[in-house]
Amino acid sequence: MDIEEKELAFLTMPFGPQHPASGHFHALMKVEGERVHELEPHPGYLHRGFEKLMEYRVHVQNCPLVDRICILDPFPNELGYVNAVEKLGGVEVPERARYIRIIMTEFGRILSHITWMGVMGMVLGFDSACRIAWGDRERVIRLNEIISGGRLYPCYFCPGGVRRDMSQEFIKMAFENLDYLEKQLDFYDPFFFDNETFIMRTKGVGKLSAEEAIDLGTTGPNLRACGVDYDIRKDEPYEVYPKVDFNVITREEGDAYARGMCRRGEIAESISIIRQLLNKLPDGPFRTEIGPAWAAPEGESYFCVEAARGELCFHMVSDGSPVPYRAKVRGPSFSHSLVVFPYLAKGGTIADVPIIYWSLDGCPADMDR
């Protein structure tokens, strides 16, 4: 059979953007029977041009905008952005504000990973897991709402600190929710992570070696699931991470199962980090006032954080005016969904495509920013 005849043997079929397991992401698959020969991503269904919009707003007005880069994990976007601005302008941030920022960012990591568990349950046809996980997710969203006034888009961090202080009532509620979530991890193990359905559908699926992961630009839990011990919070620490003890969760298998187990381990570590910081929370101011029309001096800055999905970086350029001259975001989902996903899907089965896609935990809004 020559090349043209072989091409005719393939059926082209879509994955998304209306597919319930695509999350507004579209890809075209060439399949032969149940086997995927090639997968070609077609992003852009959520395109909003955030980076260009940021260049028309003063620095503080961009705080609610960066939340929307990834609705599933907004706090790291706020954290990376405000740190890039503060680095640009030499703004000093009170110690209490730095503690509060990391507390809420780690709550955001828990929120993101629990959301992933619910979505993965839906993809597996495991509806109970989806409903229970999303019920637990609501507890963290409620904390967001209490401290910031926003549920999904908190807009809580600002250049110079945070918008509101953390009250004693909030701290009490935070401890109660940490106790609950820690108990739920013991429930999730037999119910979800050790469940035969989850194991059968994820073990050996979408396997990636450490060398392949590095070559493809993989970061975060997807990289650590391949045995690479790299976490920006440890290797290039920022804010108050040097003041807490935590482990970097790694696995060796590099498959969809390992990626899920890394996220499970990170929930436990985030609970520990938050407890340590709440117990050490210093007194003092929670914000340095810089004014709504504050202009950063001419120059540029680059700042990276460890988001729930991996390395998230902001590059900011200032010409001395109150609005950024240029803004560029390097999000983790771009390489995972547009590079790693097609690489892993090739040679797999149609039924494995949603498993591989969500095991990478991509955020379509981040890709289409």
C-alpha cells in the first residue's frame, strides 16, 4: 500500500470542542480502527487576548484580568503578576502579606487538584467521584469568597500586598477546613485513587520518560511524575517558601496514574504548608499603598511561580508610564496540551485520548489567553 492509499485508510474525527471531556479544546484525530495515528490540536476557542488587554490598563486594573487566565487556578496568576510588577518597581511588601499570599495560593493548589479529580472522575464515567470532589471543592471556594468577596475570581493580591487582611474568624475556619480535607484524603484513597476503575484506565497510559518530558517542555506534577525532582518553590524559592518544610512529590512511572498520584500527594503537602504558615502568621500591615495611577520605572522584569499545573512566568516591560508597555505570560498548559498531549496520544486508543488529555490537567483558557 503506497502513502496515498494509506492516508485514505485513516478516518479523521474531532475531539471537542463540544466533547464533555475536552474542556472547550479542539483536536483532529486521524484514526485507523480504534488506534490514533495522529492528533492535531486546534486551540483558540476561548481566545481573549489577555496579554494585549493588559497593556491598556494600569497595573492594579490587571489584577482581576490575570485571574481569568486560568479560572481553575487563579491565585498563582495573581502571585506571578504582582511579583513581576513589584520587582519592576522595587515595591516592598509587608511580611504578613507574603504569608497570606502563600496561604491562599496553596489553598488554590488544593482547589485545582480536587477539581482535577472531579473532572477525571467524569471522564472515567465515575460520576460519584465527580460529585463528591466538587462538593469538597466548594469548601475552598467558600474561603475564597469570605476573604476576597469573589468565589472563582478572587482578585485578592495587588501590587504591594493583599486587598484585605486575614481575620481570626477566617483563620479558625481555615483550620477546620484543613482538618476536613485531610480526613477526606483517607476517604479518597480507597474510593478513587485505589479504585480498580481509576487504576485500570490510567496505569501504563500516556507514558512519558524523564528525558522526553524535559525535551517537550513539561513542568509541574506532569514532570515530577516522570521522576524529575524539580519544583520552583524549592529550587528557586520566592515569598515565604524558605520558611516552611515540605516534600516535593515525585513518581517514577511517568504515566497517567503517576500524574494523578502526584496531585494526591501535593494536596497533603499543601495542607501541611498552610498549617505551618497560619501558625507562624506575623502581625503588621497587609499592604503597601502605591496608588491606582502608580507608574513603574522604565525597565523589565521576569518572575516565575509554581502553579498547580507547573511553571507560570510573567515578563513585564515598563516605559515609565502607569500602564505596562508589554506583558507576556508563559503558562504551563501551553506546552502540555499543544505539545505533550499530541505526542502521547499518537499510537494510543480513542478511549485513552480523554484520559491522557486530563491526566495532563491542561487549562484551555491558559492556552488561549
